[in-house]
Amino acid sequence: MTAIISIRFYPPEPDTPGELLVTRLAFAALLGALLGSTVVGVVAKEDKKKAAAGPNIGHMVYFKLKEPTAENKAKLVEACKKYLADHEGVVFFSAGVLADSFKRDVNDRDFDVALHLVFTDKAAHDKYAVHPEHLKFIEENKAGWGKVRVFDSEFPEFKTAKK
């Protein structure tokens, strides 16, 4: 939302530099209050829209390949990028291979390729699920999958980390 505000303010001519400073500060405070309330109102409306749409949806998919060669892993990662990265409602996309350096007891290592998507809401996820590009991805790649595990979760807040 864009708001255009035109304000004409003709104060009496100040007699001293101090009066000029006070006049300018008063005008700046008035303008700041007007603009600040407009921004807060717009942000509040956006927050209400987001709350009405529902929480973000995390869609994490773990693929175990029948033949887990480096070439097959790279091929699946590229297919994820080609068919799954640019869907409407996706706020985060990532695809990659199992990190070989993480071998603690708590690490689940029963996959070769991971796909991570975060959607704005369930409606965006549901639209993605039946989208022709998603279905084409499945059709072209499913023959190489030994096992697929899908983890969907809801989270009302989504925040990117500080760098």
C-alpha cells in the first residue's frame, strides 16, 4: 500500500534561530506522528491477513536412492531445483545431499537427498502438491527412489537468522 501525503505548513516567521528550531521540530514531530500511524496501520493489516491465512507450512522430504551414486544424487538435487524451487507461495527452498561430516548418534542418516520447502500457508502447499511441475518431478524421478519420507509441520512464525 502506498500513501501520498501532501502537507503545506506556513508557520509565522520565527524571530530567532531558537524559534526556527522549535518550529521545525514541532513540524517534524507532527509529520512523524502522521506517517508512523499510517505505517503501523498497514503493518497491522498485513499481520491480520497472515493470521487469517494460517501458519507457515514446512515440507521436508528425504529421499533414499536405489543407487546412491554421486551422479544420481546430483541429478536429483538438480531436478528439485528445476521443478520445485519457484512455486507460488514458497518462502524458502533448499535441496542438497546428506552431510557426511555429521555422524553423531542422534543424526538420522537414512537418506541421500533432502528437500526443504516452507510455504506461506496450507493453501500454497496444497496448490503445489497438485501442480503439474511437481507431478512431473515425481514422474521423472520416482523410479530411482528406494524410500521417500515426508515431514510436514506448521509453525506460526518464520524468521531468518542474522548473518
